[in-house]
Amino acid sequence: MLGVGPTVRRIPIQNVWYLLLYAWDLARWRDTTRGAVDASGSLLGLLARVLAGTTRQLLRRQLRRAHLDVRDEIRGIRGRVDFATSLKRMSFERGKACCRFPELSIDTLKNRIILATLHRLALDSRLVTAGGSSEDDLRHELRAVVNEMDGVELSPITMAEFSRIQLGSSDLDYAVPLAICALVQRLQMPTEQAGDHAMMALLGDEITFHRLFEHFVLNFYRHHLTAYDVKGESLSWHDELGCALVPGMRTDVTITEKRAPYRRLVVETKYSIRTLAASPHGGEKFKSENLYQVYAYLRTQEHRSAAHAAAEGMLLYPTTSRELDEAMFVQGHRIRVATVDLSRPWREIEERLHSLVDAEKDDVRKCMRGTKVPRQPED
């Protein structure tokens, strides 16, 4: 759901899932879970289904093992002997020794996080699916996967554990389940609002949703615009005095053509309940602070190249109460203010995002015609 008030737009669960996959930079898995999406009536139910399915895939390929530091009282000697503990327990008198040694085990942090999340979801009262019987089936599936993870210790987890995880090239199949686990951990906050509690918790907070929307737009364009470099970009003020107190700037998304004329588009993503601001003279206008931000990104970089001097800017909002697609041309820069309706079918959302980048291409080339083109703009 986006927004409050007379006009409410509900984001379909499928769209929320695609938003999450792009935001997590896992778009290559967007078509592998379509069956789970269709069978889920809530976001939490969808997360549970996908987590159960991806964990079963891990089990079929065998859970990743790692060498863990084990402390145990054993017969004989293995690794390093813990003399203090052995003497305290009188292990030597019983023909044993307390030792510390590495052992290959599936009881790793990654597997513990997955197990704890599956167990939590199986008991979560908010786990609502498309129907009562399918909900029971889902809970049974979750418990069955938990039982199959024999050898992994069930222990409480917190968000601190996720910061310790490092995924290597051989751990790519852990990317989706661990991303789901992190999101489920964040969605534990209670809510009294009706509807899909998990979705309300995710989308109801402006700060949380703004970050999700920003990462979605960045990774969507990074994934699809192969002829462009797409990244968040650090910018500096063109300060000829070199004042040490001048802050830096960072764009949400900078899209730069890889070949001449190196077209540039700076996209600033925003989300608020109201896209426009009330004017003291009546009516509604663009939000000044948002325009100033894009204006600064464009004007302060003009000295760097012809591409920077003709760069475009865009303020991009998810549609809340009304659609927007307006443009200004200010001191050589085209600035567009547009919305994308995340409640529409996903194919229309993709087409809309592509059209926003392509629509002004010819106009920008006309602006740059006759201007000397540099080899390539600075990083």
C-alpha cells in the first residue's frame, strides 16, 4: 500500500517481490519463484514459501560446510589440548582429554540463520496465505524443512549476525534465502493496521520505503541499460578557494552513456505521501527542496565536460495520489519530474522506467550538437 487519504494504491505482492529482488541486486532470480508468488496471499507468506523452496535446493546440493573451532572431551589427543579444563574435569584419569580442534560442520552461521528464520515463520501468527488449507500446508512444509536441517543448532538470531556474513563466489545460492531472512528479521515489529502486516511494515515507513525504492531504481537501470554506466556518484562543489568545510554530494543514480556524446542523466528518487507541495498562492507546486538538490547536482559539474554541461536531471517518485510527467528547461539542463505507478502490472512498470530514460534522448543530442565532445567525462 502507498499513501494514506482518499486515494490509496495497493502494490501487488508480485510487484513487491520484484522490487525486493532488484533492491537486493538479485534480479536474475526474478522469474524462478513465479509459482510461489501466485500461491501467496501475503508478503510474509510469499517470503516463507520462497525461503522453504530455496532451502530445499540447498539441502539437495548439501548445505555448505565450514571448519569450526570445536571444544570437546575425547579419548586420545586431537588438535590442541586444553590442560586447564582437562585437569579441572579430571579427564586424564578417565583416559580422555579436553581438546580444541577444527571440524568440518554444517553448523555454520549462514545455516543457523536460515534454520532460525524457518522456525520463526512456522510459528508466526501473521503467516496468512491465500486460504486456510494452504496456510496449514505451508506451515507443515516449513516444519519439514526445519527437521531436514539436522546437525544445525537452533539458536536465537539478531540483526548483528547478518553483518558477519560474507558470501563468496561459491555461496551465490545462499544470496536469496539470506536476504529473505534479513527482511523477515526486520519485519518482526508489530503493527495494528489491517491487511498484510508484513507489507504494511515494509511500505508504511517513508524512510524504509525510500531506501527500497532508491535501490530498486538503481539496480533496475544497472541491470537493463547495458549501453550505460549506472551508479551512485560522489560529486564535489566546484570551489576555487578550496574551503575544507564544503560538504560532498552523492547522487542516487547517475546514468552515463559509454560512448560519445556520453549523455548524462542524474536521477534523484524521492518518496513522500504527497508528491507536490501546497503553494501559499494556491494550488500545488513541485517541492522546492527536491528541485534545488537536482539543480545543484547539474550546475556544479558543468565545468567537467560538454556532457556535464548538457546533463539532464530527473526527480522520480512512486505514484501516490496522482500521476506526474512534467519537464523544465533551466540554464541548459532539462529537468523532468515524473512518477511510476507501482500498482500497475509489472510489464507496464518496466516499460515506464525504460521510457523515462529514452524519451529525451533526441532532445539532449540536439542540445549538444555543435559542442566539442571530450574523450570521456571524468569519474
